[in-house]
Amino acid sequence: MKTELEIKKQKTNEINKLRGVEDVFGDYARKFIKVQKTIENTVNLYGFQEIKVPVIESIDVFVRSVGETSDIVKKEFYNFKDKGDREIALRPEITAGIARAAVENKLLEKEPLPLRVASFGPVFRYERPQSGRLRQFNQYDIEMLGTDSMYDDVECISLACKIFENIGIKNFKVYINNLGNFETRAKWIEELKVYLRPYYDQLSPISQERLEKNPLRILDDKVDGELPFVKNAPKISKYLNDKEKQEQKVIEDSLKKLNINYELDENLVRGLDYYTNLVFEFKVDDLPSIGGGGRYAKLLGEFGSKDYSSIGFAVSIERLLVICEKLNINLLEDYSLDAVVASFDEENNNLIPQILQTLRENNLSVIGKFDSNKAAKIFNYAEKMNAKFVVLIGKKELQENSVIVKNLSTTQQEVVKLTDVASYLTKSKN
């Protein structure tokens, strides 16, 4: 039997968006764009160039890179077969696509190394929708391909910190850990298996499955990772070689010199197979993570390239917006429209487009109001549009080649020559 809501929808032919996606408009869109542009401007200061990679890829791009035992591959893929019977996936992250593009287009041979690239766009994961976590969300991904310098590790963390600071997030901390190289980690993994086997019955079914294939996933699990015996599991630090310990010391010393608030967290494990050595994550108090990343190796080799070592991180725009709201960060403080242009007489509406063009040529943000010639409605509209001024065409003023300019914050108004309106608004808004 259909519910009342289903019957109502059927009668009205209503079609709603899918669960786990959202429409972006109004103030939310302005906040979204503010965060996106802030990240973009900060990334440019650090010398990164933009790269665009496809939203759809062969499923092998991600199975090879993020690992067959990862949550992304086992539970979160949006995948399908196309008309050519090819297995296609909507990208669940951007790093693998960038690696594939860099190898396929021989960017690592053509460009100076490290290759510093940044990419922005939607990613897709079939997760339970919740605050800051959607099935389609937008990620800003920053990568440095072809570098094994520990100072580039510091550079990436520094860039992420500057992004958060420029957005207005101040009291964050970066948590770091060293996963070692693949040989070091293999020894650690074997000890983890031995340690966790006696607790097999206390683990969730998914962690029981992971125990022999990849026990690191247990440490990263949102539920089992919080179990006391999991938190007390053997640490990677026991197996780090002298070179890895020295590199970690250099990184920590550099973070101190940059006054970056960090903490060593030996329980931190990033969830993708390609991570090695330094991994990091940013958090504000007990709020969800605001971004993370780390160093990786062998990823480029999966696509037929030399095994260049690389490092990168990603942040979700939606997650940042949730954090900003919780921290009462006003992302709209600098948003306003310069002016609304209208006429008291419908016959003079034809003059509005010319005035709009002149003002826009002077870098003023303006819109015209054509459907009302009543002062109350014009001013009410301008206030709702968060305009600073209203430019009004009146019969008397028009005879003198002038218009009325009203300042909505002071309520003062002046008659200004048409030729001087652009300079008057520019001067007044500054």
C-alpha cells in the first residue's frame, strides 16, 4: 500500500532530488563559492597549476589504486556498464585520476618535477548521508607528483594550514603519523595480525574479513577503530628504520619552526592502499576532520610509470561549510550587490540596460529592476538583494541628465549626473 506522501507525489508528478545530493543556491551558494575561491587563490600562491580529469573512469583506475579491500571499492562505488559493456565508475576520489592523467599524458617527463597540480570537482561515494558527508560532494585535491623531499611534506601541510586560516578557521590542529615504507609496514602488519587474532570474535564482520587481507583497515574503521584493544594495538614506530625516524624528526622540527600546531597520533591511518610514510589529518576539537592526505608511492607505477614518490591532500567544500557554521564563521561578510537600477516611469525602463552596461564596465555589480515602478517595491527588492545603493531614474532628474542615488545603509540620497554615476558609486563603496 502506498503512503500518503507517495500518493501526493504521484498526483502532482513531483520529482525530487536523490538522497545524498543537494542543490546549491542562495546564501549557501555564495558561501560555497567563497570557500572555493579562497582555496583557489591560496593554491595559486603556492605555485600549483590546475588540472581537470574526468568524472568517469574505467573502474580499474580506482581498484588498482585505492585497493580491493578499501571501503570505497567494497561498499561505496557508483559503478555501471556502459553501452560498450565497459565497467565504468564515477570517481570516488581525484588522486587516482590525476595519477592516470599524468602518466598517460607523459606530464612527468614533459614538466619540471615535482609536478604541482590542483583539481576541483564532484566525487561520488555511496555512504549513509549525514552532515557534511554526501553521496555527491565537491573536493579540492592538491598533489605534488615526483618528489621524495620531506620538505615538500611540510610544504603540503603548510598550504593546507594557510587554506584553513584564509577561510577563517583558526584553532585547528594537524595530526601526523609515519606509516613507514612498504617493507617497514609489512613487518608491522604481520604483528598486527598476530595481535588481533585473539580478538577476532569481538570484531565486526567487515573487520573480521579485513584481518588477514589488510588489518590496517581495522585501525581506520569508524567503529572498531575506537575499541580499546584496537587503540592499544602495536604501533608502527617500533618498526621505523633510522632513515624514517630522521625524516620524521626533520618534518616535526620544520612544523615547529612554522608555528604549526601539530600532534603525533600513532593511531592515525589513512584509508587508501597507496599511502606510505607521512600521513596527516586536520581537526578542530572534536569536530569531524576538515581534510587530510599524505605521501604515497607505487600509485604512478600502477599506470605504467616509474614509481615516483608523491604527496597530496584533499578537502571537501561541504565539510568545510559545516565546520564554518559550527564555528560561527561568517562567510557572507563581504558579499553585497553594489546597486539596483530602476525607474519611476515604465517608459524609461529602456534606459536601464545602458546604465547597467556602463556601471559593469566600471567593475560594479548591478542588476536592473524592470517589473515595478513603485518606490516601496524597488527599495524592498534592493534590501532583499543586499544592495548598497539604488539608482533611480526620475522624470525631473532625467530632464537634467541625472539620476537619484540612494544609500540604503544611511538612507541619504543625492542627485548625480548620469556621466558621474560610476565614479560616485565606486568612491562611495570604498
